[in-house]
Amino acid sequence: MEKVELGKSGLRSAPIIFGGNVFGWTLNEKESFKMLDELFELGFTTIDTADVYSRWADGVPHGTSERIIGKWMKERKLRDKITLITKGGSSLQPGGPKNNTQDYLTGAVQDSLSRLQTDYIDLYFTHFDDGETPVEEALEAYQKFIKKGEIKHIGASNFSAERLQKSLDVATEKNLPAYEVFQPEYNLMVRDKFEGDIKEICTRNNLGVIPYFSLASGFLTGKYRTKEDFEGKERKMFADKFLNNRGKKILKSLDKISEKHDVSQAAVALAWLINRPGVSAPIASATKSSHLKSFTEAVKISLSNEDMEILNKTSEE
């Protein structure tokens, strides 16, 4: 599978990054191992996780996703073949405050290294900007780990344009490590969180861009067409807000293009992202082996200019 570059970081990835939020949430350890094995066999070897990923509702401790990934890599002896992404700075409790202080992030990185059973993290993200801590604090924390080789590259997620630019400026001014990859929420349903000032900053500074919620929490798979379709589903709290006229029009466009190419709606939604200016590789999750078919379809499909224009216009309305 042809690899893509993540900005100027030097990191290379398959065109789709696997979102490890499902490990320990909708997939137990055994199911997670099976999914990871299948991903590896297909060539999708970049995995995104975070220290908070778990199943809060059932009291599963934070870091469960990291623990599962770490155990899998160790048992399979595959650490050197995996591009590993994790994040810190978010609250370890639902709705709690973010924290980007040097002391907090130092502890977060150390804990992630331990859970992941690894000597280094390929790409470490400041998960959320807390809006108060001076931006250099996080960079100073990461500098120590980078010097020791325990973090190879750093990125930012969910930052405002102002704080992202300030972080880049301060890194230059104070000779600190700079963010090289940005992770925004971005998909056919949510375009404003990336397009505009953020995209311009990323392009100007050659930042890699790896969007999350690429399938709008499952809505863009086409499985959820009515309120009833969401009942009893884990994704309801994230995706039922898309059930409006705009969402239905987008699904209709996906239906049309997926039928034309004989692929899934999810594959078309992912292929749209893969082909969007400024995007390096979208992040997507799966909970069943059958879902991975959309990954391989998305990588192989060639959307025409007409296909892209239909999706662009429908999602702009």
C-alpha cells in the first residue's frame, strides 16, 4: 500500500489511520486483538489512541485502549512496525478540566509509555488546549522527552487558530519543538472546524492533517437514517444530531456515488477526505471485520471531479 507523508514530520502512514478509541469501549481485549491483527495484515499500521480512551459509563479505567495496544504489540513483537499515536492533556474524567501544564503532561507521557509498554511514542498530541496555560509549557515538557528519544514528533488537536499559530511562533522564538501534525474534527457533516484559518495555518506551515470523526461517528456509513436506527447504539449521543435535511441530502449523494462505484457509503466518505486539499490521512474506526472493507475500498477508489463536486456542494449547504 502506498504511504503518505504526515507533513514535514518524516512519518509515513497508510492513507487511513485506525482510531483506537474502540479498544476497551465497543471492543473487548480479545476482539481488539483480532481487529489489530486484521489491520496489520491489510497494511494499516498507524494507530491513533489517547490516555482517556476507555468506557467511562461502565467504570472501565482510562487508558484501557493504550493498555490493549501495548499488550498486543508486545505479544506480537510488532512495535517497530507500528506508527503509534497517542494524546494527553484531556481530563481523565468526563467533562473535567483540560490541563496542559508541564507537570501534568510530563506525568501523562510517562503513564502512556508505561501502558503502551514501549520506549517511545512516534507522535504525541496535546489533546485539547486548556486555553490558559502558556503554550510553551507543553512544548517544554515535550522537549525533555524528545531529547531522551521517548517522543519522536508532536502534534496538536482541537486548538483554535489563534492558539495554534501562537504555539508555532513560540516554538520558533524560543527554540522549542514545534507541532508538526494537526488533528481536527473534519468530515462531510462538519467542515467549519478545519476549513478556513486552521487549514491556512496548516498549509502555510506544512503541518500534516489527520482528521478524526471522519465518518461523523458512523452517520456517514448510511446505517442511520431515522431516530429509531440509533436506539440502543453507542454512537447515538454523537451522531443523531446529523439527522436533518442537510444530513439526508449528503446521505443521498453518498448513495448515488457509492452505487456508481460499487463501494460502500463509508468508502466514499473516506475517499472524499483522502482527496481533500490539506488532508494527509483521515482517522477511522471499525468494530467488525466487514467494516474494514470500506478502508480498502476508500484507498483504491478513484473519485472523479464530478463526484467530488457533488459532495462538496451538498455538504456546503
